[in-house]
Amino acid sequence: MARIHEAEIERLKSEISVQRLVESSGIAIKKSGKDLQGCCPFHEDDTASLVVTPAKNLWHCFGCGIGGGPIDWVMKLRGVSFRHAVELLKADPSLAASGGTPVKHSTVRTLPPPVATDADDQKLLDDTIAYYHARLKESPDALAYLKARGLDHPDVIDTFKLGFADRTLGLRLPEKNRVAGAEIRTRLQNIGLLRESGHEHFNGSLVIPILNEAGQAVEIYGRKLLDNLRAGTPKHLYLPGPHAGIFNLAALQSSKEIILCEALIDALTFWCAGYRNVTSAYGVEGFTDEMLDAFKRHGIERVLIAFDRDEGGERGTAKVSEKLLAAGIECFRIQFPKGMDANEYALKVAPAEKSLGLAIRKAVWLGKGSGFLQVRERRCDPR
């Protein structure tokens, strides 16, 4: 489950005034010593048992025994979850406090939806990707994950529209007990972004969309940020159905020599280190006919296979090289230390641009052509 960063919670608790929230809720409060008093909206109250303490930014009702800070006020007044209250306060504190009449559970969404209910399926997919993209930029946890994986190049997030599914999409959709909510949620389920349970398919994941030439998403890969998952929870996710699209299509359009990785994280590792002529299969068995056709269509002459250095990676390399060689494409095998993948190697042997460059230069020829590997110069500073 994607958690709310503690620093964000503390910021809301300190910056959002409980007094202003209570007053914005339509409740009259008057000075009483160092505190403020008014009638509690959560029970029949004719004795002004609600007390607000501005110095501590807290509220408490002596009649019904409840209280807390700004987040607690919004949860109680609006009948929403903790996460929903946080999102409301982040979006607009005055909006979070409006209404005045407490509800047990709200079925009316106040946060603006990131998708249009009348959009076609492609637009729904692209709008959701745009929403995840914006959420990643605001998530300290997601940004820290990218940095820990060495994927902190200043351009990588925007170039590939990387995103983060933080379990807030559903908070911005109409509830399923409403016609509009049932319709949009069903459509998002059909696309694969929501599950039948209503949960986000990529919840808690770094989201990497696969984009076509028009910049539209045709596939999505999700990698859970946390590794301490419940038994049976997959770390790696895709949209339901067969894989589609070519990651970093620009590489095929600009270079005749391509680095082919096993995983998208590995491909991003090469990219961040300055080797922009890189793409990726969808796992060890995920080199698709579409990829092979794209290689042939763009006249790719040489492929450097950078699969993991393990049993699966070796097996996958053999299968891919057989297909490429049969298509007349020269193949080399980039060999990392045994048991390692590109990302692990780049993190362990820094700087990545030099260690990966050495691995490229030492790549083993697998067949076709002269067997001479000419390493192309990097076209930009990796940092």
C-alpha cells in the first residue's frame, strides 16, 4: 500500500489552522481564555462544548469526547478516510472544511477528477498516466526510490512520463453507487487500471508507460516501491493482455546499434548513464514479434543483449539472439558479473557511465557480421 509521507502529514498538522477550518465550517466560536469555544456539530450541543486551542492547533469536544488536529476535523466533518482528508487539505483547505453538516460517510467527491467521463479509452489511459506522472513529482517516497536505483537523471521523469500510483485515483472518481461513478470505474476496469475490487491495479508502484510515436500509452509496467510485500503479491505488473509497444522508440529511430535489456529499470539505468540507444524486452521471455519487426523496419544492424547474468537471462539471450541472427542482425552479449543485472552492476561499480561503458566494450560476439564492436560515443552528458 502506498503510504503518505510522514513529513507531509506533519506539514498539514502545523500549517493548516484548526481555527480557520472550524470557522469555515460555519461554526461560530468565541474567545474563552486562551481557547475558543463553540457548539459541537457532531452531537446535540447547547452548552458550547467544542473547544479549539490555537496554540496547539487542536480541537476537542467535551460532550462527545472526540478531538484532534486539522486532518481529524476534516475526516469527522466530511465523513472521509484519512487519506481522503489529506488530499482535500492539500488541494484546498477551505474546500475541505465546507459543508458545515457532518456526515457519517461521504459519497460525493469534491476533488477534481483527473479523467473526463466522456473520454475515449485511449484518453482515459493517457489522462491516468498524466495523473500518476504528477503524483510522482510530489511523492518523496517515489523520488527517493528512483534515487536509490540510480535513476535520478534530471530529465528521466519527464522524458518517459514516469509516474507513481499512490492510491489516490479512486478518491477523485465519483463513487460507484452513482451512475457516473459506476460507468467510469467499469471503463477503467476494462482498460486494466482498476481491478474488480475497485483498487488501483498499480497501487504502490513506480509506473513506466510505453509510448507510441504519438506519445500515447500502449502498455504500462509497474514496479512496487516496497519489497516487504505480503506473500504472493507480485513486484512486477503490466496491463492485462498481450504486451504492446516499444520502449524508447526514439532509440530505434536514431541509432543502428541498440542495447536490449531484460527489464525496463535496467534500460533506464543505461539511459541515465548516457547510453540513449537502449530499449527493453518485457522480461526474460518478453521479446515480442512487434519488437523484432520494429528492429527490422528501422534497419537495426547490431544488438547488444544486456539480460541478467543468471540462468534465466542466459536462456533468454539464446532465444533472442536466435531470432535476431535469423533476421540478419548482428548480436553481442553484455556480460555482467554472475547473478547481477544492469542496475545492480551500475550501482555497485560507480560511476555507472564508466562501468557500463566497460561492459559494452567487453561484450561477447554471438554471430553475424565481422564480430567487431564499435562503441558509439554518448551524445550527451549523463548528468
